[in-house]
Amino acid sequence: TRKKRDKSYLKQKSKKRLSTSALETLAIISYKQPITKSQIEQIRGVNCEYAIHKLLEKELIEMKGKSDGVGKPVLYG
């Protein structure tokens, strides 16, 4: 029965809605992909590290590779 409870908890957790900032970040990534974190932050004007982390966690975005720019930043798509 514990496994049954754990599964139901995971289902409830995954049904949570996205925050406004996560939704904005997702929209920018889907429209401009592949895009770096700094490019997203430049468009939004705020830090988006937490939103990207949550989107990666929910498997709504993925790392597409590395940019040729300075420091080889990760590209998201």
C-alpha cells in the first residue's frame, strides 16, 4: 500500500501548474530555440535559473548542446 500512496503522490506533484515565470521562460525557449540562459535572461530582464531548473525537472525542455560563444554556454530547446 505504501507504493500505491507514493505513486499517487507523484501523480499529484506532476499535475502542478507552471508559474508565470516558468511559462514565460518555456515560451521564449520554444520560440527561439536553441537559446542560452543568458539570452533568455536578456529577453526577460530577470534571472531565470530557477525556472529553467524546474522546466528541466519536468522534462519540458532539454539541453541541446553547447554554444560556440565565450564560456561555451548550454543551449536549451
